[in-house]
Amino acid sequence: MKKIYWLIIVVAGILLLLGTFFDVQIAQLLYTLGSLFGQVFAVVAMIPIWFLVPMATGLMFGFLITNFKVLNALWRIICLALLVFGIYMVLQRMGEMVGSRHLHGMPYNVLLWLVIGVFMLTTALGAHASRRYPREVFVAAFVGIAAVAGSRFVLDQAKSLWGRQRFWTMDNPVLQFTPWYAPQFPSAERMAEMGDYIKSFPSGHSMGAISTLWLSLLPPFIRYCRKNLSRWVNGISIFALCFWGCTILSRMMLGEHFLSDVAASGIVFLLFFAFFTFLAGKFHPAFNDEKSKHIAV
């Protein structure tokens, strides 16, 4: 795994350590009622959540359009399963967005057509790039679908099990605060009563923001970017880190999350990203580099 990825994981670990000891103090220091910066990033940080999976799914569809006939039966099944699962996640996410407070006034039909447009563009990109760089397209598509699916599953389960109260809802933070390493296991009745108010840990916005790191897997199959590949990968990774940092700050300014909430969700995605990047690099259809064709395996 690239050094820049390890650097981001180390940064996330340091933030989690700081939150372990100073969550309340940092939350009290940063909380700013009605923060414009926080409100802006409440919307901006959702962009990766809306569009990353459609992009990865589009790449997989494009990869299959170009390479389906030369894949053996096993890889056809695997790639089709990933494609179907990616489409399912897109539809599930769009369903969750109906009536969501995070749309912030954006018409739902506009968002729907934007998602469809992104899917079609990345399908075209994946189909074209797969003629010369099929391995790189497969890795990006696989990691995008699998890493988001894994981290989203952990996120949803943790929010239900931890039951951590959001800072802005607390009357007495010193008494109501619970550390991130102490899940509360709230009852179904309490979950129904409190709802989103006790879903502070971990942060969905933070996970969405750090998922922009996936964009660093795109330059290897974009001809223009291959000329300065390391510069592009490092540049996108630094952008992802900065974007994540702004999102972290915005969520704490609004009192939606503690530092440990945003750090933990970042670590979850980074671990899935690292694992599936490694896995896709080791296990993929074999390729003939000269002819850019798949070899049956």
C-alpha cells in the first residue's frame, strides 16, 4: 500500500487517541451554534456518499461491456455479482435520501438525474479504459463497491449498538457524555424515542468525506494522468485528507459529533479500503500486458 495511505491512517489514529482523552473539551471549544461553515459542509460532505458507489458501479459495468466475452465463467459470476450489488446499494441509498434532512432543499429528482448521469459517464470511461488498462479499472471498481459496502455495514451496526448521544442535544455534557469505547446497547424503545439523537458514533459524513480517497485509484487508467502518476495519486490523497479534515471540523462545530466519532469512522473506511485494495491487487483476472486481454484462469 502507498505511503500516503499509511500517513492518512496514522493521522486518523492520532485523532482517535486525542478524542479518547479530550472529546468533551474539544466539543465545547468548537461548538458554534448555526455555523455557516458547518452547514455548508453538511451538504458538501454528502457528495461522495451520493456519487462514489454509482461511479464504481459504472466502472464495473463498463469493464464488463468491454471484457465480458474474454472472462472465464468464474470471473463473469464475480463481476456480475459485484455489478448487481453495486446497483442495489445505489437504489438503497436513493431510497434513504427520500425526505432526508441532508438534501438541504435539493429537489430529489435533480439528485436522481445527477446520479444517473454520473453512472453513464463512468460506464463510458470504464468501457473505454478497459481496452488498455483492464486490471486498473477492475481494481478501482471492485474496491469502490466492496470498501463502501463493508464500511457502511459497520457504520449502521455501530450506530445502533453504541447509542451515543450527540453533543448538541446534551444539557449537561459532563454527566451525559459516554466514551466511544463504551457502547450503550440501547433498547428498541429508547432507539424509537431518541432516534437520530443517539446516533453520534460513528460519523456517516466523516466516512463519506474520507471515501474521496478512492478517487486516487482512477489516475492509473486515465492516459493523461499516467504521465505523472505519483503526483496525481499523492495530490488526490492530500485533497481527500484536507476534505476529510474540513468535514471533521464542520461536524464538531455543529455539535453533531465528537472527535472520536469522526476519527473512528475514518479508520473503518481506511481499513476496508486498504484490505480490498490489497485483495484486488492479488486476486483478479490474469492479464496479457501486450494484448490487454484476459487469460482464462
